[in-house]
Amino acid sequence: MTGENILEYAVDFNKKAFEEGFKNLNSASEQTEKMMEAFFQLAPQIPEDSKSAFRNFCANSSEGIANIKKSVDAALEIDVTQKNAAAQVLNVLESSVQDTSALASKVQEQNQDYVAKLTKDLPKEGQQVIGYMSDAVNKSLDGFKEVINKNFAFAHKVIEESAK
């Protein structure tokens, strides 16, 4: 078996492994959603806001899984024997991270609305503590996104320099 055949075999194997993994992940996600919907019907005392938060979580999780699958599929289609394969893989990864970052921003907005609803009846001090914690999480996510973006910029620069 030649080196190229081994590489093809490895890529095909990984494609199949990812396909099966995503099928299982989607199945587990769908079953969890169905189970919780059945639970919601049996427990009408659960506030509508809580049900809505769970449904938003499920929708965002499904969107996140679809984004990851799209990126993995795109990465596995790259011919790794090409000279510019590293740059192509980096572009696919960066696109995936941007999709995930946009989804994280959407979740942050939803959580802010949810926190505001949940804390409106709390004493002022409680609202401040929960608001502080929520802001800390959001600032951490924003900082993480900034670091990731800088790392991608650096990686692009390294690939460009090495191609010269």
C-alpha cells in the first residue's frame, strides 16, 4: 500500500467515523428533547420561561452540531496532498469557529433576557449578584473569542510566511 493509499484510507475511515458519531449525537439530542417535552406535559407547573429556555437550548445545540458537522465535512474534503492544504484546513476551522462564535453570541443574548426575567422579583442585592455573575461569564466568553481570533490571525501569518 502506498503512502497516498494509506492517506486515502485514513480519510475515508475518519469520514465514516464522524458520520456515525454525528448520527449518534443527533439521536441522543432528539431523544432528550422528546423526553423533556413529554415531561413538560406531565408537569404543567413548570414555568413557561423554563420551558422556553430549554427549547432555545435544544435549538442552539442542534444548530451547533450542524455547524460542526458542516466544518468537519468540509475539512475532510480537502486534498491533504496539495501544497496549500494547511491554509485550506485553517480556513475551514476559522469558519467553524466564527459560526460557533455567532451562535455563542445568540445564546448570550438569550441568557441575558432569561436572567432579567428570572431576577425581576429578587431583592436589588440578589439582582446585582446574579447580574455580576452573568456579566463575568459574558466577558469571559468575549475574551475567549478575542484570543481565538488573534490565534487565527497569527496562524494565517505563519502559513503565509512558510509558503514564501
